[in-house]
Amino acid sequence: MLTPENAQERIADLLTTSEEDDINKLGFDDLKLRPDQCRFINRIVERHGGGILFRSKKQQNIELQVADPVLLEQDGDKELLSRHLYINIDKVTNEQHNRAACCIKDGRVYDVRELLQMLPIEDRSLNIPKSKVKRRVSVIDRLQFMRRDDAGNLVPQGPGECTPVDALDADHPAAQYLLARGFNLTLLVKQFGTAWCHTENPNLPYKSLPGEFSATPQGRIVFFIHQLGVERGWQARRLERYKGNELQFWHPYHEQWETVAVKGTNGLSVLPRYSGQTIGKAPGVILKQKYVIGIGVEKSQTLMGFDAAREWCKTNNKKTVGIVEGVLDAARLGPPFCSIMGLQLSTNQSALVANHFDRVIYTSDNDVNTYDDGRKDNATLFCESVESALRSKNIELVKAPPPPDAEDAGDMSVEQVKTFKEKYNL
């Protein structure tokens, strides 16, 4: 741990340009990093395992994505694949900014000096086998996966060839999936441009998953992000269903339902073919890829459903917006609800809200729990994030939880949605 004597010097000590101690000697030629940046990344990787190094749309903004230490304790080795901790390399090396590491799942901010002082993952009391910890860093220059739209805006590439869901045959698996859950296909297209991706974009990389699955938009329902007339990207959701006690996913390449896990008294048990062991993935990785987001999408700067919300306000002569976590929550409630695609309302998102609306209705999931270790549940984290970001913006805040018998807004019935909207004057 840091001491008062070494706290101020620690970053400078570890950013020297000497290579004698650089035991990993990782190269990042594609991003043309300086020696001090390479060394800092190597030191983080020594302690926190491998990850993804990428450049966001801001060309000088290099970030490293690695496993979050706290989530490793809570979730185990699956965090080695999720990697929720983002470290801004430029802020650390160019500005000596200490608190430049943030968990995108719960908003926890770390002092990078503490991260540099932690023991390597294998030496902590985490019960994570050494074989699970990799030191490889994948380099992704996200700019190469961007494109210029007709107005010259730099935006993410599209998911591939798509068909609007309201143009699908009634027996199509995506149409059946959405209709069975009570969604109106025409309204989904109007709110999100919702479509079925039948052929993936061949110019984008896709992470391999067990059983010949991949993190592709193909064979998924795609929701587009339209903001101030610009298509800012997309998010795709897989099709899943229970058939008896079998959890089935729609296979994007086999084009059929496949059983990936069986539900028993001890929860879900992933079938061996989909366990991940054959391709070096964590046992439950197949269960985690519910959503795929386009490369280059800046979640912290976008609100999914924004333009539909503004159009609703114009039609109804109001300046009200709804804030929820997930896209299906926003789809269930319809405009003016927007998804923040996570738990944390960012500074950029809150500014977007404050500039266009004067009333915010925020709806969390119904997962309020009390943990013995003092952790906050996701519902609390979401609500506190919205309140903290907007309470000083001269905006009316209305907390509107879903009915007690609904897990979240997306689980509400048509009648419950009608009652909800009447209650909050929508």
C-alpha cells in the first residue's frame, strides 16, 4: 500500500524510460506510444493481467481496459474477460493525473498509484488459478473502424446488412421473440430503427466464443443510436429462450436454436460444448455476451432513444425525458425514455439531458439488496448516479420504480406500462 513518504513519487518512479526492468517488453507500435507510456502499461499488466489497449475517437486519448480488482473479488475469474476497469494512459503519463482509472460497471474511481502497488493477481487471495491469468494486450485502434457519414461526422461503422423488424415474416425468430414479449414492432423501428442483422459487417473484428458462436451482431436484434440527427452507433441483443429447463440461444451462423445450458436446483449448468475451455475462455463466457456494442460507440456521450424522446416532447409540448439502464427497458416504456446502456449517467450524458429537458423520470431495476460487505446494489448505484449528476442542473427529478412484481421496466406488462404512464403524466 502507499505510504505518505512514497505516494507523490510513485508514478514518476515507474515512468522512467529505462528498459532494464521492463520484463514484459510489450510492443504497441500501432499506436506509436512513448517509452514511458509503454512502461506504465507493462507495470499495470504485471499486476492486473492482460487487456485491451485502444484509442477512442479523440486521437490522443489512449486507454487500457483491464480487470477491476474489486470485481475480481466479487465475481471471480469471469472479470478477467469482462475487464471493467478503464485507465486513461494519456492523463497518467502526460498530466500525472492520479485518479485516472474508473470502473465502468459501478463508477468506482481508483488512484493509479494504488493500482501500481497491488500484488499480481496470482498472489492475491482470490482462488484464481495462475493458468487463468494472461499477460497479453490486444491493441485496437478504434479509429480504423470508424467512417464518415454524409455530413462528414466521424461515426462507428454499421453492423452489417439489416432488415427492419416490422418487415420480417411473422414466423421469423426475431419477430416471434419480440411479439411474445408484447413489443410493437412498428414502434420499435420508430424509436430505435430496430432491425435484424442477417449478415455481419466483414470489416469488423468479432471475438470468438464457444460452440462456434462469436460476439457478432449477426443473428441478433440491432438497436441504433440516433442523436441530433446523427447515427452514433448501435447495440445488438441476442435471442434467447427457455424450452423446459433448457436455456437456448439463436446461433448466428447455424441459424437455429441451440441449448447452451440446463437449469437445475443449483442454477444454470453450461454444457461442455459451450464451457469455453476448448478456446481458453472462462466457463461462463457464453452467458455474458447478451449485448454487443459497435466498435467506437462512445457510451458516455450518447443516450439511446434521444431523438425519439425529443420528437415525443415536440409532439406533446413537454420537455420530459425518461432515463433507464437498458435498451429493452426504454423500448418497453417507449418515448421519451432513453437508455444509458449501463448504471452510470456520465457527465456528458447529464449535460445532454440538461440542455434539452427540464424534467427527468428515472426508473431503476428492482434489485434492491443489502450486502453484508457494504456493497451497493445496482438499483442504488443507478439512482445515486442520476441524482448526483442532475441535482444541480435545475431539473425536476422524479424517481419512478417499476411495480414490485416486475424485475425491471422491460418486464412490465402492457397494462402496467399504461398505468405507469398515467401516474407520471406521460
